[in-house]
Amino acid sequence: MSAEQLSNLAEGRSVLETVVTSADADVIGAELLNAADLISGNSGLLRAFTDQSRSSADRGRLAEKIFAEHCTESVLSVIRTIVVQHWSSPKAFLEALENLGVTAYLLGARQRAELRLVQSELFAVTQLLSDSRDLRIQLSELGQGTVGARAALMGKILGDSVQPTTRALVQRAVERSHHGRLLQTLREYEKQAAELGGTQLVTVATARDLTGSQRERMKNLVERQLGHPVTLAVAVDPDLVGGFRINYGEEAVDSSIRSDIAKAKRALTRPKTR
């Protein structure tokens, strides 16, 4: 996101945090996401909300006219805050509204002391879907049924095995799974959850699962390296053979045996210089 987008998003999040309670967080999140869908599906409305030739007050009044009868005052206050900001593009505006809807769900989880559990469940679902190509296809636009039907299928698969917040977010990710973005969207949610908990998400892939003490040592090692708290998400990838691969932000550290083998193969096939 650009600096302007981040500033606008911070304004919206500041308002959101004042209105969300553990009891109504899911309702607020759902209403914000419904608003995002409504605006996204109406090109005229999207242009009106992001037309910088219209005054901020005019855009705010339009938001009240459209949403006053369909949203709670809490949600309307968040939408108003977002609408009156300057946006570089309609896409940036929609991304911010989507982000705030997801954040509302996560704020509720944090207030109920469930944020870490939700984050762990999101990671587990991501790993499940990563390992099941057929299921990913069924849940994508290439699958059968409407978007709503595919999201309902995901909800049925998860059932009561996860928190309601986790289930709602995964279903939302399915609704947004255009062009194979399901896993990417889920990882974005994981990152949001980590940031809301005051940590950075770091994923570690290993050839075999780590013990509790190994996870703690790995976490301490990464925190010393980065200089701030992290949330460690560990995935098992037998293809690594040994060693590990760490991803944080745009950075990656690969010390796996698979990586060493690949380097050796490249060295063997490299033309010799005289």
C-alpha cells in the first residue's frame, strides 16, 4: 500500500476500534464486507465514492443516503470516514473497505482473547488447501455452483472444528478466490491477525515437525535477527529433505537440503571457464 492508503486505512481503523465490541464485531465485519460487495458490484456508485471532483461532504452524504437504512450507525461511521478520504484509485478504496471488514472480525477475536487461536486456525486451513489442489479448484471460479454455494461448502467442511470468526473469514476468502488467489488471500488474513496482535508473521517450512522446544528456539532466533516479536507458523514439507525455509515479508532464507541439491546441480551444469 502507498503512504496515502496506509494513512487513510489508519483513519478508518481508528474509528473502527472505537465502535467494535466482542459482542458485535462479527456483525460489523459482515456489514462492512457487504458494503464492499455492494459498491464493487455497482460501477456508478464506485465512481461516485472515489470521484475527487466531488467534495468530501458530498461523498459523505451519499454514503449516508445509501447505507443509513441497511447498516448500523457504527458501520456507517466507518464507511463515512473512508469515503471522505482521497483515494488514488477505486481499487485502493475497495481494498481498504475489505481490510476494515476483516479487521472487525479480528478485533472481536482479540477482545475475546481468541486472536492467536484464529490465526493458528487460518494457517492450518491454508496448509490444508495448499495440499489439496482438487478442493482448491472446486472452491474457485472453476468449480461448480455460485460463489455463495462454494463459500457455504467451505463452511460445511469446516463445521464446528474452528472458531466462528475463522470460518467466516475462510468463507470470505473463498468468495474472493478469483484467479487462484485463495491461498494468497488467506495468507493476507494471517498477516493482518499477526499485526493486530503486535507481531510479525514468520512462516517456517521444515522436512519434519518441530518439537515445542525447537519451535521456541527457532522463534527466539528469528526475533533476535529481526529485532521484534514474531508469530511463528510452522509447516511440514517432506520435499525439503532436511533443514528449513523461512519466509517473512518479502524476505526468504532457504537452508534446506533440497536447496543445497539444486545449487549443486546448477554448479555441475554450469559451463567451465578456461
